[in-house]
Amino acid sequence: QVQLVESGGGLVQAGGSLRLSCAASERTGSSSYAMGWFRQAPGKERELVASIRWSTGATYYKDSLKGRFTVSRDRAANTVYLQMNSLKPEDTAVYYCARQWNPITSTMSARDRYTVWGQGTQVTVSS
């Protein structure tokens, strides 16, 4: 089964930027999947940050993060990215990438439809 490996997390001051990467361990014969970025802060539920349909590049964002976060993919590198700008202390969380097979528009934000998960990378934003 494909494995997802996140990287790029770390400690950054408020107002700074980070770019997270998520590399898949192998290519698949099908491109009918979506890649999502989720985050989970201590004591809170895991929530979707952004997702991207691999075949078309169509994106979906948590409303409150539009304009600060950008999801993209590099098909040649088999990698999805999350560019995070103007970071705030409330963005502190463990960030996970995940894969959903055969997505439709209405499921792009559905956490339970993502079946392959990375191990997560910590992002800490200091005030």
C-alpha cells in the first residue's frame, strides 16, 4: 500500500511562512484520487485544511484559510504541497496529508473518505 511522508514542519514566528510537502512512496495506475491536508491541534478534532484533486488540480479550502494557505501538486515528483503564509499561533497543530480514492466534489472535505494517512508533521507558530 502506498505510504505518505510529510515534511517541512517546524517552529516559525507569527507572520512567517512554511511549506509542507507530502511525498507518496509509489505511483498508482489510476489518478482518480484526491490529496488532502488536515491538521489537529491538542484537544481538538482533526480538520481539513485543503485538498486537491490529483487529475485536474481542482482545489478545496477551509473557508477561514482561503488566501493564506495554498495547496498544489507536482505530478512528476508525486508530491503535494501546502504553502502556509501569514501564520498565526492558532495554526499550531500536527499537519497530516491523506489520500481519498475516487473523490467527488461533495466528498473532498469528508475526513472519513480519506483512507491513507501520513504520520504527520508538527507546525508550531510562536507569538
